[in-house]
Amino acid sequence: MQPLPHHYRVTAVADTMGDIELNSDRLAILRSASPAEFDGPGDRWSPETLLVAAVADCFSLTFRGIARASRLTWRSLECEVTGTLDRIERVTQFTHFVVAARLVIPAGDDTGLARSILEKAERNCLITSSLKASIVLDATIEVGELRPVATS
């Protein structure tokens, strides 16, 4: 990791109508619009869905790093995040995130260690640590066989 502080720069370009273009160095342009809940088209990424995606992505990447450092063998992680937007004291804000994580580990592995790593990932995710909304982890651990990766 590079020394802190890190700086992330995104430029948003907007006209009076249409999509917003989000640009960042070395990345593909991303187009966003208001979600259907705010009378937008509902078929583009929005600030709201991008924030919820950032929670899911950060949790998954944090889990991956902690699992690697802990030498946990695992097959797959599916992380579905639901963010709740509400109005509190006349301010619209995200109030709650549920991180539903489904982890598959091989038979014979330590489910206690797996659960501990999921919980540590939730506590150490820098995105959720930066939010004032409550975060709830709903973790499910399934035991299954590791399947060999098919190669062509």
C-alpha cells in the first residue's frame, strides 16, 4: 500500500439534461442518472446505487485481504447490500445498510474462523467506516467442495 493520505479524483460533467459523465484517470467513463425513485430513468448507475455498490465492493475486497492474511481457504463470496434511504429531521440520508454475505468454504475448514473474518471485514471496511449510517452484517457460511477451475 502506498503511504497515506490517498487522494481520489473524479470529475462529473453535466449538461442541463441527460446523463452525468463521471471521469477518473485510467478508468472508463461511467454514465449516471437519477434513480427511478427520484423520477430518473432507472436504467443507469446513480449516486445512490454507486454508494451501495461501494459498500459491497469494499466489504468484498476487505474480506479477500483478511482471508488471504488469515490463510482461509474459500470458494466464493456473494455480497448483497441493501441501503435504506430515509428522511430524518428533514434531511434525506442513508440510515441503514444490510450486508448479506454468503461465503462458501470447503468441507473441513473452520467455520468459526470464516465467521470471524467476515465480521472483521465488516468492521474494517473503509467505506462503511466512513459512513454515519448503521451497518448490519447478515452472514451465511456454507460448506461445499472446492471444484477445480476449468481451463481451456
